[in-house]
Amino acid sequence: MLSPKPFRALTIAGFDPSGGAGVLADTRTFAAFGLQGTAAITSITFQNPAAFLGAAHQTGRVVRAQISPLLDRFTLKCAKTGMLPTSEVVREVAQLFRETDLPRPVVDPVINSSSGYSLMEEGALPVLIAELLPLAALLTPNIPEAETLAGITIDSEADMRRAAAIIRKMGTTAVLIKGGHLKRQKADSESTSETPGHEEEAVDLLDNGGTVTVFREKLIPGAQLHGSGCILSAAIAAGLGNGSSLEDAVAAAKSFVLIAIRSSIRLG
């Protein structure tokens, strides 16, 4: 009798040598949720938390060669994708999800670095929209990424709702728009005015098949955590792999990232 394959979690993303983002952050997050991580590297980046200096992208064939042996040895309970830098890599990754028993991934559409460096070559994003979005369990764009995908400017929670609906029509089942780039007021969820005496909020909006859930947290002044988007999407994938509903997985992931942000502030 063959013994069952061990359970693992999979990240398909870039390599950040500083450890704050990419596959190192993802596998560390998987471990925090009780899952052993596996990884396929799509690009070797040259960066630290303050600067992005360049990258050496891998070929689609190399990415497939990393994943195929994992499928032979492990049962992958959950998966997420991060930096997919070229149309070739996007196509190969989408084909792997189509032709294998890989679980539907959480797709973090990494378009630009925080310093403005383009992390996707021209032509890769349309391929991601056409081929990977329909396979995704969840798409997790930040505000600039959601604006690029939806083709609209996002200045309010109403705009977030509209953008999420547009993105879902592109083929994905669910989309979580991360509102960290959007400053909001607790007093009026639709006002962009700076009203004295009210705390600013960070608003994330989940549209799951048309059912919208809004997550609100007090905005932490000066909070900047390199790799927070990677950590959030990996944490959501881990929650789904552990059997949580999408809404519960997002809530737990947000709490996990909030703890990491507060810890980073204490550490300076």
C-alpha cells in the first residue's frame, strides 16, 4: 500500500534576497498557519526594503521544471502566485493549473514595485487577465493595480465596489481590493474630505461572486511593511488550504498582517 502524499502549500513568485517579500515571505507565512511551504521562483530580484535594482526572469520551462517534481511527491493543499514577469511565464503557470490537480490559486497581480519599477513586461498583464484570472480562487490587487485592471480611478469606497465588479466580469470568482493606498474617514464611508476629529481608516473590499464584505481597520500612521501584499495573499491561501471560507480566510489574514505591521513598527 502506498503511503499518502504529504500536504504542502505552494507559492509561485519572485525571490527577494532581503526576505521581506516573494517566496521567502510566503513560505514563512505558510509556516505560521501550520503548513509547510514549497516554492517555484519566477524571477530572481535584486532589491532590499528601500530599493529595487533589477531582476533576472526565469523561463516558463524553468518554472514548470520546479513545480513538476513537487506534484509527484506532495499533495498541494493551497497555492498562490505573485510576481509573474513575462507572458511566457504567465502562460506556463496557467497551463499548469489547467492540466494538473493544483488547487485554484490566490493570485496577487504584482505589476510594479513600491519604488515604481515595472515587475511585468509589456504584454504579460493581458495574458494574466485572459488565462489566469478565470482559474483564480481570489485576485488581490492593491488600489493602483485595481485601477490598471478596471481602467478607472479609485478615490472612494464606491469606486472600489465598482472596480471589483468590473474585475470580476473579467473572469475571476472573487476579488479583494486592498485599500491601503486609499485614506478614508470613519465618519463617512463615502467622503474623501479630511474631517478633524475622526480617525482615518484602511478599507479592504472583498467581492465574492457579487457579495461584498468590507474590512475596516484604523490606519496606523507611518505603517510601511515591505512585502505586506505577499504576506496577505499567502495567508489567505493558507486559510483556504486549512478549510476556511473565503471571508474567514481574508479576516484571519488581515489580522496576521496587522500584527506583522505593528511588530515592524516596534522594531523600527
